[in-house]
Amino acid sequence: MPYKVIGGEPVPVSYSAEDVFSKIKHDQIKFIDLQFTGLRGRFHHTTISANLFTPQQMQDGLPKLDGSSIVGFASIEDSDMVLKPDPSTFAIIPWMANAKTARLICDVYWGKDKGRLESDPRGIAQKAEKYLKTQGFDNSYWGPEVEFFVFDKITWDVLTPYKGQSYSIESKEAPWNQEGKGYPMALKKGYYPSTPADTLTEFRNDCVECLNEYFGILCDNHHHEVATAGQCEIDIRY
């Protein structure tokens, strides 16, 4: 569920199906990006035209997924699946300005009215949430720490073993930087350095601002992490 800050306090924002179709019309949305999570933790998506998206599809889902092509979902003999959008996840994607696009995160169901896909990661999380309530807990607080690297350039060759395999990572923050510019960090000395050694503060600011303002994902902290060569961390508020 997305949030917004009112008076210094996070307040949940909930959209109904009616709200979504009203926003599609008001904001002149051209495309809807239907997103779902794979077992390896990455989003997959398919995009539909907003003017063909109907309330019935919002309610019943769209038969738009071949589950055999997603690792761990289904075999090819029984792979027709349905994506059911969650209206509360509606968000306009800010970097797709040429053709205004909004996203909806979807639950994954088997086709032919066979129920929820057991290996849908979102479904597993929802089952865990329900189980906690059966154990007498009203709330469960989670604060993910998103860690990632930002490189200036990376190249690799892993498909031509007859001439050798290799990779190369370039970063102005790394001690192996050949340009002789900047303030490189030693290996494992990247925890909380200040600028100018930390070159990615403004980049992380932009990431946090985008998550907060467009997707309702509130981030309360970000910093450089231990590794050299652009390791970052963004902390999402529980």
C-alpha cells in the first residue's frame, strides 16, 4: 500500500478500482504496465493500452501470462495464467513521459478458475500476513534495506571460452580507477564516507524522491555502503 506524509506522519493511501479509472481519464494515461514479481525477486511486466482496459478486467484479471516462461511458475503443458491488478498499487511512472504510463502490480492466478498460483511471491507474502493474524498479531513491521552498486561502466565476455572469459568494472570511486581523478575509496572502506569521496549522494536523493513522490514508498535513510566502487543503500521505512 502506498503512503504519503501529512504533518510529518505517514498516512496510507488506498485506491479503489473506480479511483484508478478516474485517474486514468483525468491524467490522460495512455498505457498500463501490468507488473508481477518472479521467484528471483525481479519484476516482470506486460503493457496494455489504457483505452482498452475495462473494470471487468480489473475485477477478473487479464489472461496475459505464459507461466512456463517464468522460472518456477509452471510447465508448458499447463501454463495459461491470469494477472489480477491490485488497484491500490496504481502509480504513474515518471520516466515514461512520451506516452504517459501508469503501473499496477498484479496477483498471479492459474487460468480456468483454478485459483491462486501457489508460487506467486506476492501470494506467499499475503499468506504470511494472514497467518500472523491467526497467531494474535495485529501488525508486523518490516523495513527493507535495498543495497546495490552503481558503476560508471561494466563490460564482460562470458560466451566465448575459446578466447578466454573476462569482466571489467569501472568506477571513479574504485582504487583501481585509471583516470587519476577523484577521491577513490580503499577496499571495504566505503561505509558512510562523506563527499567528495561519496559521489552518489545526489543520485540516491533522486531515487528516494522518486520512490516517495511517485510510488508512495517512504524512505527514511540512504548512505554509501562498505564496498568501494559505488555500493549504495536505501532504507525503506517499516
